[in-house]
Amino acid sequence: MYNSFQGDNFMNTDQNIGPTAEQVLYANILNKGMLIGLGLLLVTFAIYISGILPPYVPVEKLSDYWQLNVHDYLEQLGIPCGWGWLHLLGYGDYLDFIGIAVLAGVSIVCYISIIPAFLKAGDTIYVVLVVLEVIVLVAAATGLIAGGHH
Amino acid sequence: MRRFLLSRAVILTSTVLLLAGTVFASGTVEGVGEAVAASSGGGHAWWFWPVVLFFVTFVMGIIAVLGGVGGGVLFVPIVSGFFPFHLDFVRGAGLLVALAGALAAGPGLLRSGLASLRLAIPVGLIASTCAIFGAMIGLALPTNVVQLCLGCTILGICLLMLTAKKSTVPDVPEADKLSSILKIYGVYREESTGETINWKIHRTPLGLLLFIGIGIMAGMFGLGAGWANVPVLNLLMGAPLKISVATSKFLLSITDTSAAWIYLNQGCVIPMMVAPSLVGIMLGSFVGVRVLKVVKPTFIRWMVIGILAFAGIKALLKGLGIG
């Protein structure tokens, strides 16, 4: 049903209408990851606003801080940068970060999953491009590349 | 007829709600003045702004679908211009809004074969790398400078929307060497005509070069970059319009991922802003898609341009310390 770019054998014919096998694989993982991430975000947000878990920043105080720039916001509230939020998962507001991290991380998983398909097809250029993309996204996610504050 | 009237009613209500929401938000912020600036809740209950944000993003979701723009491009200028949130958090939320929209649409677009993974991979590598640098620049620059640049960019987008043409199936006499090496070509069936369309692209090096700028702007302002992706893919590189639109939407899931991580790692994410915005814009998009099936609202495009121009001027004035 699906095509695959097999080296130089790919031709534009009617038989090639439709997505490639790696494209479908990517789509399936993206779909699952998106649903999981969104579901987690909604559930954790419900936990947050229902007060089941106490928030790190009290909701009634939040409006005093969201007008500050991020540097002052973090400094005044003593919030850690990077993956420091993992230590705050016991708080309702930081529990939400799980869903956000899944949404922001699903593309990395998708990219990794299509590497074998490109390897099998002998598509060296795309293997290199996909590996480079994974490196870029992982570097951004891990905080190896970080922005400066005002 | 009934459905037509219903869709018109939804569009009209959306417009009124969005305008009312932004003017209300603006009026509350400016009206309460310094007191609001000092304790930006403006005397409201803690849930006030998140609820207003939910309704405004819901309407944004409807209008974004009808106007053929991404949610991010409406979100950042409107929310930064008329809500009490700092631009740092608005950009973080804007990126996540654009990312969630792209993630939701991506699987369907890839499975239908309209989004091309082979086209998106090289373009995405450049755009996502540059989006990281854009995010770093945006977070390092003073807020008023970013706000000023954002205003100029939004007004530039209005100009682009007013002047840019579209080509359903651009004439590409010959694929260039780079796109041939990368095997960026494909076939799709145009459902409206039943025609099978073989497509290829040209001017790939120049197109890739332009994605450096697109990536930087996406990261710097937290905007989705569909407004820039589509003209480059369609008009410059010669991809058919449907392939360009679908690939652009999917591409945002890659570009915005890298920038979103920078904002997330820098602490620019407040769940109380992100969750209502995501839910609002997604619910609005569902309604927008239903309305879109019934009516072809060309005037919505003019309305979007008007709203963007208004928000762009507001951002410009804020950047200059006037607004």
C-alpha cells in the first residue's frame, strides 16, 4: 500500500501516489505522542486547578508574577532553570510540565524511529540529515544550547 | 440556507467576541493603569485572565482556520498587546500553541501524502537549528526591542498577506540538482479534479537559505512560521499549493519543537497560560473547520489582516513605550 524510496529506483508514477512507509511510521508515532501529551496536559491541568496537589506558585499570587520578565520571575520565585522542574513534580503547576515535555519531545522519537527505514533503503543522505536533526533537537531539549536572559 | 446563516452567525459572533475580548483586555489593563502594572491581576480573581484567555483563544482558533493562518501568528501579537502577561511567557505559550496545532494536524497530513517528509526533513533541519538561535536572540534582547521587531514583523506579514499570490501548481520546468540528489518530488491526486499531479521543486539552495531567516523569526517571536513557509515552498521552490500548505503545517512541528525547548528550559512557560490557550485554540479550530465546510469566507482574510495590523501597531507602540 505504501511506497518506499528505494535508492534510485523511485519513479513518479501513479503507483507512487500516497505516503512512503517511513512517512506513515512517522505519522503513527506522532499521532500517539500527540494524544498522550495532550491527554497528560489536560489531566495534570485538572489536578492543578482542582487543588489535588498544591501549586508551587499559589494561583492567587500568580498574577503578581506573570508580568515580570522571565529572569525576575525565576529569581523571585526561586524556580530552577532547565530540567530543574523535575524536582518540583510534587506541585500541581509543575506536574503540567510532563504533558508539555511529551508534546515537545514527540518529534525526536519520530525522527529516531525512521532512521532504520532510511538505512534499509540505503538512503545515506537522509540518514545523515535525520541524525543531525536528532542531535539539534536533543541539544535544545537537554539544555546544552541555552538562551540568555535580558 | 440554515447552515449558511448559522455559519455567518458563528463568524460574526467570533469577530465580535475577539474584538470585544481584546478591547476589554486592553481597556482593563490600561484603565486600571499603574495599579494593574504593579499587581497585574488588576483586582480580579486569579482565574479571570486565564478564562478571558480561553475565550479569546477559542475565537482565535475559529478565525485562524477561516483565515488560513496558524494560531501562533494571531496569539503572540494579540496576547502580548492586550493581556498583562510578559512577552517572554507569551512567546513560550505561542510556540506551544503553534506546536500543538502542528502536532494535531501532522499525522493526517503525512498519511494523506500531502505533507512531504522528504521535503520537510532538509528544510526542517535548517529552520529548527536557526529557531534555536532565534530563541536565544529573542531572550537576550531587551523586551522593548523584541516588541518593536515583533510589531514590524506583524505589519510585514500583513503586507505579505495583501500582496503574495498563490500558484496551485507552479510551473517547474526542471528540478534543480540539489532537489534531484535529495529526491524531493512526488505524486498526489487532486481530489477536486481527479487529476494526478507529478510535482518537483527548483531553486532549492535559495529556498533553504530563506529558511534560515524564517527559523530565526519563528524562534525569536514565538510565532508559527506558516505565513513565511508557504510562499517560499510554493512561489519560490515551486511545490504545489496543497503540498506547500500541508508540508508547512507539518514543518512547524519540527521548527517549533527546537525553539519550544529553549523557552521551556529558560522557564518561559506558565501552565496557567499554556493549558487554557491550547484547549481554547484547539476547540476553536474544530468549530472553524465545521464552519469552513459550509462557507467560503474570503472577507475573513481581510478581517485577519485588519486584526493583525491592529495588533502589529499595538506591539510597535508598546515597543516604543507609547502603548
